[in-house]
Amino acid sequence: MIEGEATMNLAAVEESLLGGTTARRDETVIVRGEGCWLYDSTGRRYLDLTAAQGVTMLGHCHPALSRAIAEQAQTLISCPNFLYNDVRARFAARLADVLPPHLCHIFLANSGAEAIDGALKFARLTTGRTRAIAFRSAFHGRTVGALSLTWEKKYREPFLPLPDTLHLPYNNLAKVDEALDSSIAAVFLEIVQGEGGVNIGEREFLQGVQQLCQERGALLVVDEIQTGFGRTGRWFGFEHHSLRPDLICLAKGLGAGFPMGAVAYTRSVQEKLYLGAHGSTFGGNPLACAAGLAALQTYAEERLVERAAVMGDYFVRRLREELAGNLLVREVRGMGLMLAVELRQKAGPTLKSLMAEESVLALPAGPNVLRFLPPLTITEEEVEVGVAATARVLAAQEARP
Ligand SMILES: Cc1ncc(COP(=O)(O)O)c(C=O)c1O
């Protein structure tokens, strides 16, 4: 034990050493997780309806995931990328099984933003063009490449100039038709905009963007970082609309809590790549691949994708029933287990009260939206706890003068 550790204020240590870029909600220090629940250093438990920001899709510390990581940690953690590895190959084969057959090449990275950066490079190489289209309220990450595609001005503007991106209104096909010319390498698209407000893409818009890309020689990159691996009730969000993207970006649910990212892409993209076109020291390390393999097996064995569709319908119905008539609520919407309560006020105070008074964790999405991204393993009883807490907090806030 470090000297004085027993009395150390861990929140203060974190804040002084790691603070400055990430806002923390209060002084709570989380020390353990199990299923939908997180436990703090005082033993208090919280219902985690965020799945640690959309990541722990199997719940915290699912035994199959924890076992796979522990076993691999005692076998081989890192393997030089210039050599093949048994677990990496098994993981890639399993991932290829759940991807559509035309996305038959994969690059392994460590995070969502890194996957987006890879896709941006691949699209530029493939088309020989340099510009991209992304959408207002889009979020694609915060590395320099990914940041160029992210919409929020306060993230992006201090770092200008960034790679050239046109930000167009979401769900407005006419604007894409106007802007998509021969300078555009790729259109980056979320099927449901997550951080930007749980804005659901309209079928006609999504299919129309794909058609315009095909007609004008641009690539369609679908960002499935938040929507992938069952979150929306299908393995991938683009399946709802029978899309055929040229590239997709994956992270969050890929390792179900273990940091991983990936880009999957077509043969014609692969043909333009060359050795050294992209690379990553940690991408595809055996420990991550063992986690990813266990996650993919568990999604299938526990039929969690189908479960997300059923539980998502239940969750949204119960929210609508319990929040009906509350004047602070503008709309309840969702797709699978990606759910939103749009408010007529800022979401911050409601999120704070949910945590402080009800021990329930939820996320913001844009200024006015409460977002729920629970583990796909959530039970009806846990949904009821979350719905009742949300209804109580919003009823109290509505009653306030
Ligand atoms: C849709 C989407 N794209 C990209 C990212 C960036 O992923 P990461 O935080 O792993 O870099 C996120 C993260 O929330 C996301 O939701």
C-alpha cells in the first residue's frame, strides 16, 4: 500500500493529477461493478443505465468476459504485430461471421476515435479525394481526424484548421445532394446520433445518402461505435435500413468493456491499401482479442441482440407510461436499448438528482436529453427501478415553482 493510502482522498488525487478535461459529477469513487450495478468506496450501489458510456454491453464483469481476460492474461498479453497470433485470428474470424460478407477486411485499433481516423485515411487513399461530409450534432471522437468530423463547436473550433469537413443538417437529403461533389472522399453517418441527442436517422435519408455516395464516387462510412453489437436491437444499426456501407467503425461493444476499436471495409478499399498505410502497436493485442472473442460468443449464446429489441420496447413503453402528462417531458424515443427522454429544460439537474437521490446513472445527449444506454442484459425489474426513479425526479422538478 502507498504510504497514507488508507486515508487518501482518491477523488482529490484524481482531480489534481488527471483533472482538467473530464467533468466528474461529484466525489463518488467507483470501486466495483456487477451486472447493471456499480458500487462506490462507501458500499453504496448505483443502477448503471449508461453501461459505462455504452460499453459494458454484457453488464459489469460478466463471468465469461472476466474469465477470458484472466486466462489470456496468464497466457499471452502482447504479441508483436509482425507475427501471427492464435487468439487474434480466432477473434477476427468470429467478427467476420457477424459482419456482412462484403465487409471482409478488418483493421484492429484501440478506441472509437482511432477507428474513425483509420476510416478517414482509408477513404482518402481509396478515392484520392480529401474532403468529408459529416452532420450537425454528429459525434465521431476527439483525435484530430475524428474531431474534424465531430460537430460540437466547443470541441472543434479551438483546434482549427482541421481536415476539411462539411457539416450538413441531419435527415436533410437535399443538402447532401447539393454538397456531394467530386471533392468528397466519404460521408460519415450515424444511424442514430448518440451524443448529439439520440436523433434517429430517417430511412429515406439514410438510403438516399448511400445512393448519392454510389452515384458520385464517395464512400459511405457508417459509425457503429455506439449503435453496434445489438444496441439498437440488430447486430448493427445499418441493418435496420438494408444499407451496404463501404466502411464501418466499431468500438464500445466490440470488447464489451475492454478497450478496442476496429474498421471493417470492402475489398475495393483493401486493394488501395499498402503495407504501412496504417498501424497500431496495441491494436489487436491478444488480451483485447480474447475479450472481444468472449464478448461476441456471449452476445450470440445469450441471444442479447434479440433481447435488446424486446427490452428496448419494454423500456420505452414504460417510460412513456410513467412520464405521460409530465410537462417537463417533450418526447420519449429510442431504438432498441438506446433511449432518450427529451426535456423542456437542461438535462444536467435531472441527471444530478437521479444520481444523488435515486442512485441511478444516466447520460446527457445534447443539452436537453437524458440518454439511457443500459447493458443488454438488463432485466425488467431493473428497468422498473430506472423508470420509477426518473418519474419521481421529474415529478419533483415539475412541482417546483
Ligand atoms: C458514435 C461515436 N463515434 C465515436 C466515438 C469516439 O469513441 P472513443 O471515445 O472510443 O474514441 C464515440 C464515443 O462516444 C461515439 O459515440
